[in-house]
Amino acid sequence: MKLYLTAKDSDFRLSEVPVDDLRKGYQQDGNITYTDAGELFVVYLDDRKTFQEWEGFGGAFTESAANVLNRMSSTNQRKMMEAYFHPEKGIGYNFCRTHINSCDFSLSNWACCETEDPELNEFTLERDKQQIIPMIHWAKALSEEEITIFSSPWSPPAWMKTNGEMNNGGQLKPEYRQSWALYYCKYIKAMEDEGVTVSAITVQNEPAATQVWDSCVYTAEEERDFVRDYLGPTLEQEGLGHIKIVCWDHNRAEAYDRAQKMFDDADASKYVYGIGIHWYMGDNYDNLKLVNDIYPDKKIWFTEGCQEFGPHIGEWQVGERYAHSMINDLNHNTSAWCDWNLFLDETGGPNHVNNLCSAPVIGDTLKDEVIYNPSYYYFGHFSKFIKRGAYRVAIATTSDDLEATAFLNPNGEKVVVIMNRLDRDVVYALNNLERGCYVKMPARSIQTLIID
């Protein structure tokens, strides 16, 4: 067994630690008894019971992330990219997002076709080619495995919208539904021409939110009808029927209602691979279970989450927020998990409407310093060890104070991730069928156990 640890009040940052240093005792028969004084937690693992197949972890190639990267020294640029994508130095990112047109984490509003032309004759990726696409190629060169890329629009071009601008919500004009469906196809094909394969799209980022940045509002019925009558058929007509469509791409709170509206319509549902979720309105994990219970053939992807309101440099609870969400999303049938910006600067930007946020890796462009937030290490406890093609397996704890998930990798390794948010050390008994051991866990820490 190997054990990796990140702990608040120690020097451990995703470090492998000697198992004997933390193990209290070991028995072959599984009849664990705890004889030392103190409280005992129990973690039960059964890798014979399997659930969803894992598709990947990653973050977003935004214009802002690329801009931060390009403002750093060449040495630190490499360090930052390797932190995510290098097979040994990195944490295993292989599932990443791009934005179609601008988003809030762009340097300004822009579109791939600024000219009012339903035929999209002047469609271009010139803005993407400046900073975003080179960053993607660098990631691909560093990684030993394929990086799955999905793409999302924050807004159609201003000329397609009822409010005449990309910001502040508005809706897609009915007369441009077909042109907008063609727009996705143009983007996918243009990216392919640039050597970037887009495997999936979401219909609209946060379609229930009128934001001061790039945004566009769809009711559940409008999103359903657009997929059924325009987007799905157009992808097929353009030879792109293999592209996965993911609906909703917004908070868990309304995930069931959006799933029900989309998936109960057979003509719309046949085009849709699954539903995307965010974390900005609370936990609502039972909604994910409900979606999976009723629509087990549809996938659930976590498509965006970040800590809002600034860079939060060094804040431990942000890492714990990530792990809490990841453990519970995974345990409620999510099959992919994508963070937001790969990189942000010392302000939590740039962002063209000052919607400043945090990222796991901060590039301090004033000092030319790379800062790894606790969220980077917490995220790595999942993404570095749970491999694409793994299956989630049964795990249970005897206390809400220990949160855990577990997967069976394609090579037969069992991966157990456990978080302790208590302000004290704990001891837990790990019961893995007929084998078990006691493990000490520091206060405010996360562990990954690799069991052969």
C-alpha cells in the first residue's frame, strides 16, 4: 500500500509518506479491534461493487489563463504547464474546457463572427489562435495521454441576440437559431483544422443566469427545442454526429428539472450525452442521484467550479471546498470533473468585468512567482491517481467527519481518497473485505491510499 498526504500544519503537500509511520496495526483476518485509547472511525471498502466509469479531471483553457501564462518568465511558464500536464511532475489533467467566443475570463468581449451574416462567411479563430490554441498544443505535448476537450459558449455574437450585446443576458433571436447551430459546427471544424479535437459541447454556459458578463438565457423548454430542432440535426448534417452534447451546464440545484425537460422528450434526448453541473448554489447532491436513478444512461459532468471573490492565496478551506465537492459529486455518479481557470494572476484575474476569482495555480506577474494554492494539492489527490477508465467502488464511513470516495483503476489498483476536516488528528480502521489496517490521519488533511 502507498499513502499520499496533504496536511495543513505540516510540510506535506501531496507527498508520499511511509505507511509504517501512520499505520497502527495490521491483521489478515479483517477482525480489527482498536486497543489504544481514543476515538476510532471505520472506513469500509468493497471493490466488488462498482458504479460509474471515470472519464477525466481537468480545468479550462481560458483567454485569461493563457494571458497570465504568457506574462510569466519562460522558466515559470514551463513550471506552470508541467504542474497540470507533465506525466510525473503534474497532477494528471486530461479533461479540459474551452470557451466558444469570449467569456468573463477573457480580455474583452469578442466573437468568432462579428459580422451580421447568417451564413457565417467571416467566421474565424483568430482570437483563439493568439493565446488559447498555443496553450492547448503545449498541454498536448506535455501529456502522455489524450486530453479530452469540451467547449461551451457564454454568449452568441451580439447581432444574434435580443438585447444586442454579449453581456447582460438576453436571448437568442428565433431567426438565428439555425445560424447559431451552424456556429458550433464551424468552431469544431476550425479547431480541428488547428490540430485541436473537440469531443463535446455544452449548449450554453449557465443558461438560467443574466450576468453582467457574457451570458444568454434559455428556459428549459427553449434549450430542449434548440437541441431537438436545430443543434442535434445540424451536427449530424455537418458530419459531426459523434460530438457529445451536454445540456444545462449550471448549478446542481436545478439539475433534475432541466434533465427531466430534456430527457423526457425522446426526440431531444437522443442527441444528448448527459448533463453538466456547477457548484454555486449549494450542495444539492441528492439531485444528482435522482437524475442518475431516473436516467441511468445519461452522464453527469461537473463542468465548472471555482472560489469566487478574489485569489484566496493560501486559504486552506478552499482546498477543502474542492475535496468536499469532488468526493460527493463522484459518490453521486458524476463521471468527469472540470475546474475553471487553469491559471489566474495575483488579483484573481484578468476578467473584463472584474469578476475576480481563484485558481489552483496563481501566477504572480509582479514578482514572477508561481503560487500553488491548497486547492491544487487537494485536487491532485484525485486527478493524479484516479485514472480514465476507472470504476467507482463501494466505500462507507462511520462518521460524517470523514469523507471518502474510492475507485478501481484499469490496472487493478484500488484508490481511496479520504478527507479529515476536523481540527484534531484521528485514527480510522480501513476494512477492505478480508484485510485491514489502522491509519492515523492528521488534522485538516487529505490522504490518498493506493492498494495493490
